[in-house]
Amino acid sequence: MSDFGNKAISGQIKSYYASVAGIAPDRIEEREFGFGSFASRIAVRHTAFGGEKELRSYLVDAAPLHVDYSAAYYKDPTAAMDKKGWLGSELRFDIDAGDIVKLPCRIEHGKEWACEKCLEAAKGEVIKLIENFLVPDFGFSAREMEINFSGNRGYHVHIRKESVLSLGKSAREEISNYIFGQEPDYDSFFYTVRIDPRHEKQMGPRPSDGGWRGKVANAFLNAAHSKEDLTSLGIDKTVANKIFANIASVRKQIEGGNWDFYSIPNRKSVFENLLSRQVINQGNRIDKGVTNDPSHLMRLPNSIHGGTGLIAKKVPSLAALELFDPMKGAVAFNTGELAVRVDSRYRLVMNGKEFGPYKNEELELPTYAAAYLYLKGLADIISSK
Ligand SMILES: [Zn+2]
């Protein structure tokens, strides 16, 4: 980091904010804003704006490295925390590739870097969050959610439905515990009933059951459409073939809660594999604070992430998310080139082009790539073209 480099980045940030549209959140005048600088992640907070014009002129003027806004709506967002007058809070979720456990590519590139695979994995987890939990278990429709790329290596989901606004801390904790909390155990799903003195029947969840039970039953039935999927759950090949060949009758039995169709000796580990496909992979560090804390500050959608120079870009729909590539769609600094000295062992892919690795090399790079490497601490900007 250097004064010269910081100035070059600030200039880029200014021109981004001068041209971006739709940067204001809903009910902007009731939101608390915070800003980060090169020196401090949150340097200023308890700030408020009367409208988009005012916010934008601040952003163009100050070119903050990070822009955050409160989950909460307040009567007076500029007052001290206990005097703000809480009016309600949106519900927020934060999914970060850095929290995904056993991500194979991370062993290669370390936890400081996010590659295409990391970003795809984070996207997979956010789709799971929406499709496995928020829609079926909480009854939110995909249209009621705002999804945005975090600007670095994950995604944020915001829900502003009237019914969530008044939820307090403990209700928010219940939601995050249900979604990210302790995994359900085998014995609460499967049990045996004695049908006569010599025979027991294996019973389990039905696809029509609510919550986790329905998820497990449905995940099994989905897997039963492919022999490979069944064996990947740990089911022996012969049994997998039988299930696959008799899918209609297996389905019927499971619909009745009867899991006694074939002998699966390692049923418990199959169940655990089924479950691990449903659970959102966010490790132990899950950022529950984001969901649980009604006064949390989070990066403003469509603002610049000062750790990458990328846009914390809004993704218009769940369908658009499936196709979204942040290293193309969230690139901000699209004009010109910057001269840099780079020392980076990583291969950076942006806008479909590859950059690096570089061994302490001086070269000119497109502004977006130079900014990304500079903000990651892997390059110094030496003079602009
Ligand atoms: Zn990776």
C-alpha cells in the first residue's frame, strides 16, 4: 500500500460512484451508515442520509473504501446506539467461501485467496440456503429476497418482508440455529417397530414431513434416480441397483414412512451422507452475528468492496444467480490500465482473462486486475498510464 496506490484506487471509486444508479437502500433516511478507510475497516459510523442524492454526493466526495448500512431502521440513525429508536430490522444471511469446510482448492491456494471454485462453492451454499430452508421451511418466496455478491468471496441475502422486521434477537437466533445449528441425529429420524415377536420394521421420515425430516426423505428419493448417486451415499452397489430398478415401489414405501425395503447395513452413515448434502457448509465459525444481531452493519449492495475493488453486486433473481460469475459481473474498474509491481503466486481470472502468477514483475494490467491485486496486498501501483 502506498499513497500513490491509494490515490489511484480512490480515483476509481469516485468515478464508480459518480455513475452508478440505484445505490440507496429502501427507507434510506432510517438507516445507519458506516464507512471504512485504508486505515480502518469501520472508521465512521452513526451517519445518515436524507436521500440517494445526498448519499451519492458523499460517496463521490469521500470515496470510502467500504460502505456499510444497518439491518435496522431507526427513528434517529445518528444518535447513540441506545437512543436511536429501533423501528425494525431486515433479516440477513452471510455465506462466505472462507467458512466452507474441506474445500479442496483451499488446500492448494490457502485461505487468503478465493478462486473460481471457492466462488462456485459459496454460490452452491447460498442456493441451498434459499431452496432448502428459506423457501420451504420459512415460506419466503424467492421474490421476497434480495441477493447480492459480497464483493469478495461470498453472498448476502436480505429479507425485508413485513413479518420479519419486528423479530427480536432471540427469534433471529432461533432461525439461525435451525438453519446453521446442530445437525439432527440419526435416532430422531429412524426407529424400529415390532410387528410380531420375530420381526421388526425400520421406520423413517416421509417426503411430506416438514423441516429436516422431509428434507432427508426427499434427498434420498432424489438420489434414487441415479445408481451413481446412491453409491455415492455409501450404499452397496447391489442394493443400489435394486433400489434403482424398483424406484416406484421404494418411493411408495418411503411415502408411508417405511424404510424397510432393502437391507442397508450401514444405514447410519448413509443417513449422515444424506444430511451433509442438505446442511449448509459454513463450518463452526458461521457468521451467526449477521443474522442474530438486529443492529448489525453490512456492506451496502452495489457499493465497492475495498478489499478487492469488486462491486457487492445485486443479483436480480435466483435464476440469475445460477449463471452469475462475480469475476465478470461484479467487475467495476473497467477502463484503462495501471502499471504495477506484482508478486503473486496465484492465478487470477477476471473478465475471462488470466493474470499471473507473477514473480516480482513490473507490468501494466487492466485497472480492475491491478486494483484487485493491490487491495489483496500482492501488488504495488507504480504509475498510472
Ligand atoms: Zn478455491
